[in-house]
Amino acid sequence: MRKPWKFPFGSSAKRPMTCGEVGEWLQHYLDGELNDRRSERLAAHLEDCRRCGLEADTYERIKHSLADHQPSVPADSLARLREFGARIARGGEPV
């Protein structure tokens, strides 16, 4: 049986994150949802890997663009939508 690969700089150091792992965690990283250790490992990978860094930059730009162009919804529209949802939840007919 093969021993698992270990990072060569001491037993407490973690191995570098792979591109696949970055793909799994990137959205959580951009949303600030990762713990400090995983966030540090992911950030280190983004600094070293041009492809993943460009992907992260693209996601970040899309995220900011959507936030900047998010239209505000009128309060009366929200009230009507909430009433509609409550009516449906009570088993009423949509009007």
C-alpha cells in the first residue's frame, strides 16, 4: 500500500491546493465563507496559478457587475409578491 503524499516542509504544513480543489472551493472563497487555513491555501494557489487566478478574477468581475446593476424593486411590488406567496402557502387560489 502506498503512503499518502506529504508536503516536504514538515508534518504540520499542508500540501498545495490543486486546481480541482480550487474549483470546488472558489465560490465559497469569493463569498468569504472559508476558514482561515483553507482561504490561505486557496489564495496561495491563485497567486501561483495563472489559469485559476484568471478564473477567480472573472468570477469576481461578474459578481461585482451583477451587484452594481441590480435594480431596486418597488416596495408595493414586494408587498404584492409577499401577499401572493402567503395566499398560495395558505392553499388559496392565485389571483
